[in-house]
Amino acid sequence: MKSYWIRHEGNKGVLDLHEVPIPVAARGQIVLRVRAASLNRGDLLGAIAFHRAAEGRPAGVDAAGEVHGVGEGVENLKRGDRIMVRSRGCFAEYVLVDPALATPVPAHLSWEQAAAIPISYITAWEALVQFGRLKAGNWLLIAGASSGVGVASIQLGRVLGAKVIGVSTSDSKLAKLRELGLDVGICARGEDFSARVVAATGGKGVDLAVNLVGGTVFGACQKSLGNFGRLAIVGYVDGVMRSELDLEATHGKRLEIFGISNAPLTPAMRAEATLGFNRDVMPAINDGRIVPVIDRVFPFEQLPMAKEYVESGAQIGKVVVRLD
């Protein structure tokens, strides 16, 4: 079968196409026949040390398709079931999957829509619900709002009853995000946007900020927080890994700062997040309150081209590759 691997040369990720055997499900595993897979910058960028792979590793971290093989001891899935998963090595025709990370694909979703869901919406759930403790009536700030996780966070924030502020470098992107439920759009190109955020909240500041950009906006995100505010560090698309921490504000406002990364999670932790996503997010996907946003779809063999498009920063929502 065909499988794309990624290796990193400095801060650049390079995709290589390999021909490898179709995997066989061992006890407690399933094999997924991949129909579509989405691109995630955390997997593709070499700027984040935990994601680097100098020697190369299977690429792709979420996909949708049909169960192809079922290992001994797996009772809740059978061959032919339509599922979406997050799992290492999804840029391949077949991939081994932990069944605890599988979610049934609703009948109304296409393969492309389903493939766009797992990483983005589970990450959004972790940032907003599991650790962000976002409640109805809270103010939510998303820096990097047009990304896959950004769009998922806007949609989930609205479902939770929060008021959502999005920051982007593009007015045209913000206009499209308002159609998804964004309450306040702020166009900022490198400047400190915190005063505009605080003004939008009537001087209160936000309850939760999600930083999908990196170190260049960390200070602005922190200054945007109100008392008891939380700040989630999720991405580094700017490649900036260092920033100053305002200790006085952190102490005086009793702020919380935390990271969201898939890298250190145990299988049990990943399964717990999948359960939380299934419980809190899937009902809104099932009834249409949340609809995955697909920016572009590329054929599987054009994955390197799709990667270049994602790295250009032009997307709103997810970029997906489709397998025949």
C-alpha cells in the first residue's frame, strides 16, 4: 500500500511516499481502510520539537473510512463500519487504529467532512471544555481563528453558549467566520490587539483565550484575560517559542496558563478525550448545529501540494486529501 512519511530538515517538514505492507490487526486493534484524511499543521511543521522526526515517521493524524480488519477481542466494531479516528499514520491507504479512538460517522457526513473532525474538534474540546471550563455567557478569545482548530473552537464555543472573539490577519477571513457565529472579529497584523478585546467585553476581559498562533501573540492573549482567566497554548504557526510572562497579572488576576498537545498523552488519556468529544460535541454534529468546514480537497497523490497550501496560511477550516 501507499503511505506518506514525514521527516524534518531543520524546521522544514518533507513528505516521502513509501510502499509498505497492508497492516494486520493484532488483538485489540482494527485496520481502517482510509477514504479521506485531513492535514494538521502540528503534524506537518517541524518547528515544534515534540513533533520532529529526523529519521522519518508515518504522517497524518486523523482520517475517516471503513473498518477493514478486526483483531481478536474487539467487540464493538465490525468490518464495513464507517468510522473517523485520530491515529498516527493516517496518510496511507490502510492504518492500524485503537478502537477506543474510533467514532461512528453520521450518515449525513461525507468522507471529507468526517476526516476533518477528529483532531480539530477533540483539540477544541480539550481547550474549551476539559481544561478551559468554558460556560454559557463566558467570553472566548481565539487567536488564529481561521485555522481548523480555530473554526472548531468558534463552533463549539457557540454551542456552549459563549460569546466569541476571533483574531485574524485577514478581514475577508473574519467576514466568513462571522457567518459561522463569530460575535466579534479583530483584524491584527502583528500589533497588540488586547485593548480591542477588553473593549469588546465592556472592560471585563475574556474568560478563556486560545492561542493558536504562538509567541508573537502570547502577551496580547494574556493581557486580554479578565480575573480568573485561562489561557490555552495550542499552536506555534509563527515559529516563536518564547515570550515574556507577566507574573504580576498572573498572580493578581489568578490566571491559569496551560498547554494542549497530543504528544505526551497515554492511550488511556486519548481514549478519555475521545469519550468527552463523543459526549459533548458529537450531538451537535449529529443534529447539524456543527458542520465541518472544508476549505479544499486534494487527491491523495497531491498531498505534498496540499501541504504547501496549508503552509501558505490561505485556508479557512480544513484541507483534506481524498483516497479512491
